[in-house]
Amino acid sequence: MRIRIRNIEQVNQHLRNAYLCSTQPSVAPKAVVVPQSTIVDKGESSRYWVDPTNHMRLPRSLAAALYQTQNTQSKRSIGNMEKPSFQPKKVLILSKLTRYEFEKKVHKGCDDDQLASILKKRGSDYQRLLSKHKIHHSYLNTLQKELENAGIESRLVRRFGYTQEAVDWADAVFSAGGDGTFLMASSKVRTKHKPVIGINTDPQGSEGYMCLMRKLPEENLSGALKKLFSGNFEWLYRQRIRITVTGDDGISDAIELHDQQLNRDPATTRWTDNPRSPARENDVEECMSLSPPVKKRMISESEDKAIVPIEKETVELPVLALNEVFVGESLSSRKSSGITICTGTGSTSWHFNINKLTEQCVQDLMKIVAQHCNLPQIPHENKNAVSEICTKFNQQLIFDPDRRQLAFSVRDPIFNATFPPTDPRGFADKIRIKSRGYDAHLVIDGGISYRFNDGSEAVMEVRDEDTLRTVVFR
């Protein structure tokens, strides 16, 4: 389905006074089949799916959508493709900052006993954080050892050392962490020829949708890597969003939201024209610059009494969005809370959760239809029928990661006599948004934010040359 750009622009009335998105994004799954052994065929239990790794129980109407097998373009055309090969000479490993390492950075100078006491007062489990930290590093050791055994040179960096120079050195990039680490890894890979491969080092705490083994434990890592090196996989080229911004000052400095986690200032003071956090002030050599300084036009004394025309500047943002772009205001919660524009990869994230129906809603609607239309045969009391209808609706919200299309969703739309109804969701090949906000931002994959205030305009589109090369197992 396509929609005209003017329909997208109508959504702009919802963009005032929005809430800044979370810094912990979710991402779309690679090809995953719901294990049939976890579904009971009889009784009410058939409406639920149980995750075999952590025994979490989900309604089938959600699980079937989130963990369905992706019908990707690469699979549809597999007969015309040569056998894939993964033979890199140099690999860069991007490691996440574990929660234990994060707390050590925040509480500099504290020994482990002092840190344990601080965390205990907050209700956090120090031993659990330390255990997960050790598990993560065990994964890292296994990964580095397997790469060495395969004759592949590797370098390990953390996010502050993840520079463009380091990425250019490597033939491939591995992310070691969860979904957020994968998104960070992809942010500096602009070419479609350099693969990015994720290893989920916290299967109990992270979905790892885009990671090679998703939620499988460490003992499966060696076998997965051998499968990768033998060419027993498929390439999946995930679409990404290119963003072009036009405004009075072009673009501002990027606010790196991952770094802002280390900023202990109140939230109401963080999003200013100076995006630097105390952590970055103290560790200047570790900063990752994603954009040049904002250009300012100086007005001389002879000009200050006259109206000086300001030329608009058009700038292409230096980062591509793999998951989604969120547009909204930072510090208020009035009216609609923003708009998300996503790829197929991001369609299981905000797009899905904003628009999904619950079985309770579906059952209520079926009951209303049965009564209003005098159709007693509508089985609104049949829980399996309700579940099936709910599943079909939710599944249509998710689309393939390699599909050349964008989906938009308005968060919490407000419709009344002042703000007439518009389509709260839809698809488009290209989206243009004009800001009417005064504290607005463009947030890319939940990690990088640019100011986007009144008069600024953004164009979002997908292009084949911007795709990200990733791996799925056959």
C-alpha cells in the first residue's frame, strides 16, 4: 500500500510536545521459527507460546507475529544467487559496556564492596551484574579464540573506541552484546559490502533479534561460527533510512544518547544546545564525533538593526537508521507524542507495539459487531477464534527487513474538533516531515539525536546502496 506525501504531512500536526524516545531500542528478528514443541495443541494452552530459553509465556497472537519466519528477498531469489562465502582476514569486534562496567564508570573510585553497598541500597543485585559481566567476557574470549583458530586477525574495541578508522581497517564487524550493540555497530558501516554480525552475549536478558544465534547459550557459539566460515548461511540485506535535513543552520551537533546514560544531571537539563556530558568532558580522547560543529552565521553591528535573511542549508545526516527514526519533542507530554518511521527491521519494535491489538480488544470488537449487526454466529466467546483473528491482524504489521518501503506510526494520536482525524499509520516510499516544534529532535535508532525545530524539514527514504549486509542461517 502506498500513501501520498501530503497524507504524511498531515501527520505533522501530531508532532508538537512529544516525549523523547527510549535509549534502549528493540530490533526486528532474523529468520526464527517458533519451536512447535512449545505449543500445546489442546485446550487453552494452545493459545500460548513458551520461550524455550527462559520459559516466558506469551499469547500466540503476539509470539506468532514476533517470531515468525521472515520471507526475505534473499530467500525468494536464492536460486539465482551464488553460494555465500565469509572469508575475512581482519575482523573488528565491538563489545558492549556491561552494566557492571557502567556502574564502575559512574561510581569512579569505589571498590567492589562499596559498589555492592550502593547497588544494594538501590535494590540492584551486585552479584547478578558481576555474573552477567563474566558471562559476556566469556563469550568474548570464545569469539576471539575461534577467530584466531580460523586464521583471522581481530581487534576488540568498546563504544568509545569504535571509530571510523577502526571500521575501515576491518573486512567485517562483529557486535558482542545485544540489539543495541548491533545498532551501534551498524551506525558506522556505510557500505553494503561490509557485513555486520551480532553475537548475543546475554541470552537471558536480551532478545538478540538480529544476532546470529539469538538466545542460544555460549556452548553453541563455536558451532555457529564454523557454520558461518563454511558458507552455510544466507546474506540478508536490511534496508536503512537515509535522512536529509533542511533548516536555517543545517544540522546541530549530535547528542549521543548512549553517552548521556553516564550523565547524572536531571533529565530536564540534559537536552540543551551543549550536548556534552560530564563523562565526555572528562574523557575527551574517547569521544565519538558523528557530525561537524554546527555552522553559525555571525551578525555584525551594522546589521543588527536590520532583518538579515537566513539561507536554509540542506545536509545529509552522517548516519543511516537501521531500525527507526523517531520525531518528537523532548520534555513535554501534551498532545500526540511523536511519530516513528521504520524499516522492515524495525517493524517489530515501536511500529508493532504502537499498533498491535490484544485479544481483549478483539473480543470486545467481535461482541459489538455480533450485537450491532445481529450476527450471533460471530464466535466472540471462542477464545481460539479470538486468538486467530488477533494473530492475523498483528502479523500484518510486520514486513520483511529487505523490503524497499517505510512504515509510519503516530504515537498516541489526538483527534478532536481542532485536530481532525488522519491515518495514524501507513506505508510510503518516501516521507517528508516539517517541524512545528520548539524542543524537537530526530532520534536515530534510539542512540543519536539531532535538534529538529520549527521550520526544519526532513526527508526520509530507502535506497539499495544503503542496505546493511547481515547473516541468517539456513
